[in-house]
Amino acid sequence: MKRVVIILISILFVGLGIFCTYYTISLENERKEEQELKNTIEKDYDEFRTALEDFSNERTKVYKALEEINYLENIPDLYENIIKIFKSYEGKLDKIVSTGEKLKDSLLEKDFKNKDLANKKEAYITNYEQTNNYFVSDVKKFNSQIELYNKMVEADTSGSFKKLELFESKYKDLIDVNKDGIYSGIDPE
């Protein structure tokens, strides 16, 4: 009987040792995966942040160009330059979209205990949403000026002005990345 008890206790200790070893290995693997994810997010977020800075600088150029429109009659003189700037502006948004897509899978579907990653997730959502919505709003503002100009051209009987094309972009719709019903980056109307 003593022998059976000793064997059972030995089996219990061996089982407990195996369980503890498995649990420790499992925790270590989980920690390694989390660290790899964090490193990937850090690298991708740095690219995203750089793209955001480039976008912001380009947006400043857009506003400087639009400020030069003092009256509708000078739009034709500025039109080519403004279109060129808007194309560059759209290119900067393309970079945000491509870098943002890398982060989307890593950040959106997860809740992070790590405060740094949780903050990056919130910053990603806000910045991704805002940049797209800023761009869409800026294009709409410019196109509304072109529409006013074109109405003026229609009313002009001298024929000294020609109609101008609206700026067409592949980004036409506002986005709500986290589906919270709030569209960051648009002016309240």
C-alpha cells in the first residue's frame, strides 16, 4: 500500500512538473509572439507617422495655394498649379493608405494591455480617419470654388473665360475606421 501511495505521489509530482514546464513554455512563446507583434507595429507605425508628416506638409501647400484665390477671375491663372499640388496631396494620402493598411490588421481587431500599443491604436484610428476626411473635405471645397467659377463663365457673355474641370480623386467618401459613427477630420457644417 505504501508503495502505491509513493508511486501515485511520484506520478503526481511528475505530472505537475510536466504541466509547469508546458505552462512556462507556453507563456514564453506568448511573450515572444507579443514582442514580435510589438516590434512589427513599431516599425509600421514609424512609416505611418512619417507619411502623416508628409501629408501635413503637403496640406499646408494646398492651403497656401488656395489662399491665392482672391476672386473667381484669377482661378484660371492658378488652376494648373493647384491641380498639380492636389495630385501631390493625393499621392501623400496614397502613402498613408498603404502604410495604414499594414497597421489595420495588427491594430484594429485587438485590444492591448500594453499602454504604448493601445495609444498607437487610438492614434492610428484618429489619424487615418482624419487624413482621409481632410483630403475629401479639401477637394470638395476646391471643387465648390470651381463650380462657382464655372457658373460665372456660363453667365459671362464676353466669352473671355473657359470652363475648368473639377479635381477628380479616387478618394470621394468620408471614412469611419472604427465604425463609431463619428467622422474625424471634417468641419461641422
